[in-house]
Amino acid sequence: MVKMDSKNLESRVQKLCREVRELSLGSNGEIDRLEGPLVPIRFLREYVMPGKPCIITGAVNHWKALQLWSNHYLASVLRDQDVSIYFTPNGFADSVVDLQEMHSQFNCQLEKTENEEDEVSFSKQQINDRCVGNDLTAEEPRFWFVTSHVEKIPFPEALREIVEVNKSGRGVAYAQHQNNCFLSEFGLLASDAEVHIPWATEAFGGLPEAVNLWIGNEKGVTSFHKDHYENMYVMVAGEKHFTLLPPVDVHRLYVRSYPSASFKRSQDGKTFSIEKNLPIAMVPWASVDPYPSALKEEHAIKLFPRYFQGELPFTCTLKAGEILYLPSMWFHHVMQTPDMEGRTIAINYWYDMQFDIKYAYFNFLDSFDCANGTSSSLSDL
Ligand SMILES: O=C(O)CCC(=O)C(=O)O
């Protein structure tokens, strides 16, 4: 019997990651491309059951959305519709934010809490200890998990905020409401696409739990995270660039618990502040930004060696008319390139995942802290 010190555990986890690639995912970082629509049983056997992503081309060519959805058409169909829009100063929604950087680049600061007692569910020491990069002697933690400022505004105004991002100086707008919004706020567009993907519905054994519409621009970045859904992600306009890691690679993302807060945008839309969510709640989130600026690269490699020195992540660019099958629990980071009209548009279908043996294995793996060789969960507090 081998005693599990941290080095031992680390090398066994690395071996597990390599083996998963060798046995089912491949190790060149490429995603299979297939001509669709797919036969459900083949999709189920070759991709859903092994939990392997793929890109399906030619399966939505019949959608009117691909031809019809100019900015003019969208603004006309949705002229009287209010929609939820998510604003950030820098385009990074729901991600780990460095307060020092926010202050120096966007003059955006953490607001003081009126009643300190509202905060005390976790001590500052506890918060600092859990996060990567915090100075243990500082008054406040430096890194926070920050969500967007959300407003419901008329669609034509929302679209202007998105496509005129470089002119407005009013932060970065992203239509990324996820509550089945394609069938609610954007329901007037539903007949231009489909409310489910028939062959995927057959493979998954039921209709999607939620269908969401995403309209963004080149500044909008979605940070590494995972979802408890099977995801059929359809690109309608522009391109999205996905960086993917399988669930078995969870330790490479240095998931830590961060105190949570939200951006608040001023009424004129020109300035942002950060408001703590009270009482302070800790949110487990991936610490790695896979594309740090040149200035931050060396530091990032030192801080996150398991990510930057490990196996290549899987990457792909999804173009209009293509579908990405993103298996449940895969970590994904998303960037975008708009089309000639200055926007990206996507619709995604979230199907229920099976909470089965793979899910149980993942939780077991996630419960080990490789750095210490202990079994205290990185994500629990
Ligand atoms: O398109 C994006 O920006 C993010 C998509 C995503 O996270 C998802 O579909 O789960």
C-alpha cells in the first residue's frame, strides 16, 4: 500500500488525466467535426456516453435565423420587448476580479459596507487563506468573484449597447440571461429557429430544460466554469472560441472559494463600482485565466503550473451554422469574434445530465487537495 503524500497524489492525478485522453479523448487538443444531423444512437454511443465533445456541421441549415437575423430585423421584431442585459466594466462577467487592477484601470472600487456586522459570516483571515494571491495581512481580500450589473431595457437600446461597445464608454454589454430566455424574453424569435434539436432530444431522452439566447461582442469573455447540463451550443452569427478541459482536469484550474460581489453601473452608465453581496457568501470558482496579458503571463505560469505546464486544453472555433456538443461538467472558457454587424449570436440547449457514477467519481476526485495531499475539498467552506 502506497502512502499518499502530496507528490504521490499529484503524479497519480496527472496519470489519470493522461489515461483519460489516451483511452477516449485523444491528446492533440482537437475536437471531432461531423456532418449532421446525427443518428441519435451514434451520437449517444460515440460522444454522450464517453463524455466527449464534438462539432456538428450542416444540422441547422434550415433555420430561418441564419439568413434573417440582421440587426435591423431583430430590432424590428423585438421593438417593444424589454430584455435582461448584463454589464461589466471590462467584459469579464462572473469571474474572479483583482480589485487593484479594477481600481487602476477602471477607477472601479469596492464599496464600503455600512454595517460591518453584516459581513461576519467568514473572518477576513478565512477568506484570505482560501484565495490564490491574497495578501494575508491586508484589510480586505484582493480577489473577489464578481457578477454583472443586470438591467432590463428595451431590446433596440440593448442591441445598440452591444454593437457600439467601442464608442459608448459605458462598459461592456452582453445579452446572456440564462433562464430559458429564448422562449421567454426572446420568444418572438422562436419560430426562426427550433425549440429543441430533435436528434439530440432523442439521444438525451427528453426535451431541453432551458433554451438560451446569447448576443455579445468581442469584449465579452466567459471565464472557466462548468455546468450540470448537457449543452448543445448553436452559433447563429459571428464566431466563438472555446477552450475546454475535461472534468478529470479539475485540479488544473485551482478552484478556490472567493467572496462574492456584483458590479453596479451608475445611472449615466459611465462608471462602475463593486458592491459586496451580504452577508458575504463564498463562491468556488476557477482561478485560472488561460489567456493572461503579456505583462501577467510569467506570474500566471508560476501561480498555476498545473494548467500552463500540463496537457494541452481542447480548443475550437465555432462558426455560424455549427453546433458544439459540450458534455456536462466540462470546464469551458469562451471568447468571441463578431460578424460584420458587430455582434455574435448563439442559442444553447441545456439538457438534463445524468447524476450517475461519473458524477460520483468527479466528486471523489474534486475532494482531494493535491497541494496538501489531504482530502479536504477545495471547493467547500
Ligand atoms: O457563450 C458564452 O459566452 C458562454 C456559454 C456558456 O457558458 C454555456 O453555454 O454554458
